[in-house]
Amino acid sequence: MDKKEFSEFYNKNIDKVFRFIYLRVDTTETAQDLTSLAFLKLWKRQDSEISNSTAFLYRIARNQIIDFYRSKSKKPISLDKAGEIADFQVAQPTFVEKIELTLEMKRIKKVIQNIKPIYADVIIWHYIDDLSSKEIAQILKKREGNVRVIIHRALQALKEQLEV
Amino acid sequence: MQEKDLIKNLKDLKQIKPNQDWAFWLKSNILETKPQSHLYKPKIKLAVFSFIPKYQKVLIPSLMAFFFVFSFTFAQTTLPGNVLYPIKTLTQNAKIHFASENTKPLIRLEVVKTRMEDLSKVENHQKEISAIAKNIGKDLEIVSQEIKNINNKQVALNISKDIQARSKGLKDLADNISLEDKEREALNQSVENSQSQVLALIIQTTDDINECPSYLKDKLVDLGKYFTDAQEGLYQWSSGDIIKSRNLFIEASDAFKAGDCLTAIDKIESINKLLSIHSLDVQVETSTPETLDSPGEIF
């Protein structure tokens, strides 16, 4: 993937990946940081044989979220530090704007963060980013049938949480 | 909430988008960095041979040792004309070299036999066969010389007899070797000479053994005097030892009278042992007749 290809790929996926991360973390800054790291990792691995770049990018993003929560549970890590670790300058604070969400959207975001992570992932991918169960299966490295079951259960879990 | 409404609400979350300035800034920053592949390109090596540098110090000597042992073992089955046959002859020569004086002639004869058997199995390689046949002739001459070097006459006699028995088939083996007439004649002559020399040694050694030296008589006289005169010295002996020593003395005297010097010497040596046990500093020279030229003091 050369610069041009990466640029096109970036433009096509930045919104989706950012949204996916943003819905899973608390703050915009964290979402920006993790998105940065995900794209940077993809760029650095550009010569590796990646059959499906979108699926690969989502896998990176997902792992970033897992690592983020893991490190958060152990000890707080400053975002500047995270940037240093990634050998990359993190997002400038000037770029952070408050994303305006309706009350309902906030509620759904909160519920998404409270259900099982795998359910949260498939809800975002399938219902928000319009990924097919086949595409999700590629990200999760699971069978398509299994993914359909997970999507169904995820929606039920979300529904239950919203009704509480 | 209906499922439809829920899905609709979820779709509304599509409105979430990152700050466009940030997105642009991020892309620019990423594209400025170098991809990992330009920074580090791992060396590709065949995994199959990756252990070689690590175990080089052990592997090379091991392979050499294995090759040496394999060649050495294989060489023992080779015949004249084979590249590895010199290793076989070298091994045989080493066997002879490291053998004791008493076993050297026997081992040399066995080597000669083996080489003659090897030669009888080969038809080509005339040069090698001739060279080895010549060496066999020399070895056969050395056999009798080596028997002469054995100090103990009785041992020499036994070995001579053994060699005489073992060398009976040598002539037949020599006839089976594809040699020119002259060479075969020379080899047969060597075999005959060797057999004659060994026979001569047997006769001579037997005579040497049977010829009892005069001093042996003196020893027996001295011992006889001791057993008759030194009665006081014997009172500390057990009756069993007294009877045993006297019987030995009688047997030694009888053997001497019969001309069986070796038996006489053997009996005297047994008496000496008894005397030593009873703390009497007595020595009787009981070596072979040739070494009895300067008999020691008995009492």
C-alpha cells in the first residue's frame, strides 16, 4: 500500500474506526489517540501480506481498546505517555471538540459500553457501520453463522439493558 | 423499545464523526513516518540449517568422529585393491605392535593368515597382491624370531606348538592366491621355512627344559638337610604343613630323578612358599633352567 492507496483507505475508514472506538471509550481524546495508533500500526505494517485491510484495521482498533482498558485497570497511563510508547505524536488538544449527542444517543453509548465487549463490537459494526456478517466474521476470525448468532444476542442484550 | 426503533437509534450514531482538522492532521503525520519495512528488514534464513552455527563446535568434531569410525569399521571388510584396505593393514600392524612379547608371534601368524585369505579372494590388482605376498614372507620369518625372544621356555614351547598347529593350512591358502609361479614358489618357500624353524624351536626348547641343571641337585640336598637337621625349627609348624612340605620335597626329588626339571622346580617353589609363610627367610631360585645359572642361597 503506497501513500496514495493509504490515503484513500484512510479517508474511507477514518470515520468508521473513530466512531467504533469513540463508542467504546469515554472521551474524545482517548478515541483520537487510539484511532491514531490503529492507523499508524496499519501504515507501519503496510508491506506485510494483509488480505483484508479493513478487517485488519478493525482488529487493530479492537486490540487497542482491549489494551487501553487493561492498562487502565492496572494503572493509569497518561495519553502523552501512550504517544511516546507509540513513537508518535498524539493528537493536539486544539482538535478536540465536543461531539454533540442527543440524550438518546448518549444513553445508547452508555449501554453499549456496559454490555459484553464482543456484543458492543458487533452492534457497532453491523448496525452502525453496516458491515455484513461475513465482514464481521473476517474481523473476528469466526464462522459467519456464529457471527449471526452473536449479532442476534448482542441486540437482545442491548435491548434488555435499555429497558432496565 | 421496539427493535426497529432501536436499530434506527443505532443508525443515528453514524453522525458521530471525528474532527476533520484532526483527521487531516493525523493522516499527514502518519504519512510522514517511515513504514516499518523500510526501517527493519529481517534476514531470511532457511530454518532447516539454522542450528548449524549454534552447534558448529560440537557438530564438526562429531561428524569427523562419525566419519572416522565409519571408515575404520568399513575398512575391516575390504579386500586388497580397495582404497580403504591400507586402513585394515594399518590396524593389523597396530595389533601386532601393541601385543605382549608372549602373544606377538601368535597374533602375527593370525594376521598373516587373514591377509592370505584376503589375497585368495582377489583376482585383479596383481601389483597389490605381489606386494602383500612379499610382506607375508617377511612376517613369517619374523614369527620364529619372536618365539626366540620369549624368555620363559615353557611358554615359548607352548606357543611354538600352537603356531605349528595353526600354520598347517598356510600352504593351501598360498596355492589359492593368484600369483605368478615365481612369487608363489617364494611364498611357499617362506611358509616351509617358517614351519621348519618353528619345529626346530620346539625340539630345542624341549631339550632345554628337560636338561636339569646341576645346581638343582644342590638345592634338593640343602632342603633335605634342613628337614632332617632343623627339627627344632619345625616344631612351630602345624603337622599338616610339615607333612605337606615333606611330601613336596619327595615329589621334587622324584621329578628330578625322572629328569622332569620343571616339575622339580615347581615343587621347590611350593616348599619355598611354605618356608616364607613360617617367617623363614629362605629363597630358592625356581626360574627356568636358563635363568638358574646363578642360584641364590637357600638358607
